[in-house]
Amino acid sequence: MIEELRLGNFASITAELDFSPNFNVIIGETGAGKSLLLSAISFLKGDKLSFPAEECFVEAVFSTPEGEVFARREIKAGRSRCFLDGMRVPQKLLAERVSPLIVFQSQRQSIELLKPSVQLEILDRLAENEELPSVYRAKFEAFKKEKEKLEELERKVQDRDRQIDILKFQIEEIREANLREGEEEELLELRNLLRQSEKIKEVKELVRVLIYEGEGSALERISEVISRLEKIEGSEELLERLRNAYYELEDICSEIERKLYVPDEEVSLDEIEDRLYEIEKLKRKYGSSIAEINAFLKEAEEKLYTLENLEFEIEEERKRLEALEAELKELASEISERRKRAAEEFEAYVVSTLKELGMPEVRFKVEFREKELSATGVDEVQFLFSGNPSLPLSPLSASISGGELSRFLLTILSKVSVPGVTMVFDEIDAGMSGKTLSLVAAKLKEIAKNQQVIAVTHSPQVVAAADRVFKVEKKNGNVAVREVKKEQIEREIAIMISGDLTDKSLEAARDLIRRWEE
């Protein structure tokens, strides 16, 4: 509900209103600016301004089950800005938060009642069907998913043979390759060794012949020089260095023999290249690595198993679907029975209430038609109405006038409340008079027991029933809004009754107020 509403320079209105949690009315002369007050609430919900503005604001404090919500929308330098709980937010977010908290009802906006989906919701509320349809909807969603699964399986049957051939080819191709994880890395390393093995052999042969053991090798010749140098006195230092060179060269030859490794493999380089090409070809088809190819193989085997056993799976899926459908039909039948019982009571209530509201020849019926299982059950509902005995019952949308629809709206809202929502009624009592207005006031009062009501009215009967009254009036070109206190309410009602303030009109006003107090 709206606890507080503040306007700043909103089309010449600057005001602060503290609303009652129950029944509030807004009064004022025609053209005083009552519609502007409602426009301010609409503006907060996200509607466009109906007038140009450079600077203005509307803000409200809402009370919700989750706590207070502070909402503000302003125009600054011609641009709109929105705030929620003190933080600037996009206009869409403000509208999403505020819109569900306020519902406008008028002869124009009660058109929602003409929708069959709304009529079905009304019946569910009357039948106290909230929990059962929730269980039904959850099962219906499961039913839809199982149905989609069955349809997918049946589609697979049509294309099964082609898919089986493809999967068998893929599985056979991968299996025949007999891939082993880590194999590709080993082959690449082996290929690198084999590619340079001929060069290694050449180097080793050169070392053996030219340095180590060939005729006239380097070591042989150095050895000969050493033996000659040993016979010369004073050559010990040179001899030592030459011997070290001999031993170093000999050691290098051993290192070359040991470290330059030639793999002792039976496989040839061509065979390795062929195997790597085969692996690369499979990678292009089935994955970027042998691990991914093996994963593809496993998935393909599972798909093949599923396709080869598809009839069995389809049969099992049909059984699951039939069991779910049977549960749904049972739930839908129970929901439908509750709706029909609620509809009988509702029909009697609507007829008796509308007769009280000045429609003595009214007839009303809730028509049920059975349809296929849907998210709302098996019921297709339509409200049938006739306000004239010479006219047959026909759908609400084709048979009800604006004034009749307003009374119908009041009748429904007095029976079905929407807790947590502020109902704003814009002159819903227009065109009514006398006893009918007293009954309208009673219905508005009844609605206000369960939710906050804000009503714009010209009716003294409606004002007398209010918990709080606000008056909109023009002063010096500006629009002022003030709360009207008890004694002032008597005066305002008296003027509404007779157009002037007289002892009789004051007494009549007091009498109206007294009836509600009693």
C-alpha cells in the first residue's frame, strides 16, 4: 500500500499526502486537478507525462510484506531520473517494482475482466484453488518435457537407419586405429630422432676414422709426436700439455659415441609418418586430441546402443507419459469440480449484488467448456451476461455496457481481494445515483477491508464511507491538496448533497456519516 505520496511542482501541484491503509477518497470540483493526482501515481509507475515539464518530482513510500519501498521519479532539466530506496535505477526497474503495487480501475480499465484467462483466475481464487493448480502446473511442466522427449525419440526412429550407419562407420574407423593416449607424443619424439639418425651415424663414423682408430687418425699421430717429444730434454711442460690434449680428444670421442643416440627401432621413418597422418586425420574428424577422439568413441557407442534399443525406450517413455497424463487428468478433474462449485455460488452472488446495485433484470452464468490438457487444466471458462430480459446471455465482452461493467467490477473485487495491492478507482461511480451510490460506497468499503483503496469521487455517500478524505482545489492558479478533517468532511458532504451549506444539508451529511460509524 501507499503510506505517503509527495509531489513537487507536478503541473503546479506541490503536496504531501499520508494515506490510510484502508479507504481513501479524493474530492474536488470538476477541473480542479483530481486527474493530475492520479497522473502523478501513473507517472511513478512509468507512464509518460501528459504535460511538458522542466523540473518536477513524485515520490512515494510503499509498505510491502518485505518492508518499506521508497520510490521516486523526477524530471530534471527536461530529463527523467528514477530512484529506488535512494539509489538511482533505470526507469524499467522502477516500473517493474512499483507497477504490481498499484492497480487502476475505471470504466475504461476494467476491460481486463473481459479476458477469459482473468475470469479463470477469479474462479480459482473463489475456489481457494491456489495450492492444487500449483501442484498441477509442476506436473504439467514435467508432462510437457516427457512429451517433447517422446517426440524427439519418434523423430529419431524416422532417421534411425541412416544415423546407425554413420555411427557404425565412425566407431569402426576409430576402433581400427587402436589409438593409445600418449602415442602421438612418443611418435613425434621418435620421428625427430630418426630424422637425424643418418647424420649421427656419419659423424660417429668420421670420429672413428679420423680421430679415434682409423689409419693415420688424429690420436695415432698425436701419440707418435708424444713418443718423439719424450726423447727431448726440457720438453716436459709441452709434453704434459700434449698428453692432456690426447686424453681430452679421446674423452670427446667417447662422449660422442655415448650421447649421440641412434634408436634401435624396427619401425621406419615412413611408417611413423603414416601413423601420424592417420592420427591427424582422425583428429580432424573427431577431436583435437586422442583423449577427445576416445571420448567421441564412447559417446558414439552410447548413441548407437540407444538407437538400436529405441523401440524399447519409446515404449518406456510412453508408459511414463501415460502415467503422468492420468495423474494430470485426475488433478484437472478435481480442480474443475472445485471451480464449478465456486461458479455456482459466484453466479448467485453476482446476480443478487448487481440487483442491489440497480440492475433488477440481470442474468449471469459461468460457462464451462472442456479442452485438452493445458497449463490451467481442462476448463475453458467464459462469463455470460445479460442486463436485459429480452436479450440472451452472451459473452461479457459483447453484452455489457461501461456502467454495467463498473458495477460488475465492484462486485468481483468485493468478493475476490488482491492483498498487497492499492486499488485506485477513477470515478467508478459516475452516472449512478441514490440507493445505488450507497451500495457502491458499501462495496468500496468492503474492498478496503482487505486492501488499500483510493477513489476519486463526486458522491457524498462514498465520501461518508471513507477513512480519510483529500480535497483538490485551485488557488491563485495553483493546485492545492489538503486532508479534510471530520468537521470539514461534514461541510464538504453537505455541499455535495445540496450544492450549498444549509442546516438541512449539514444534518443530512451527519446522518450519512453516522450510518457508517454505526
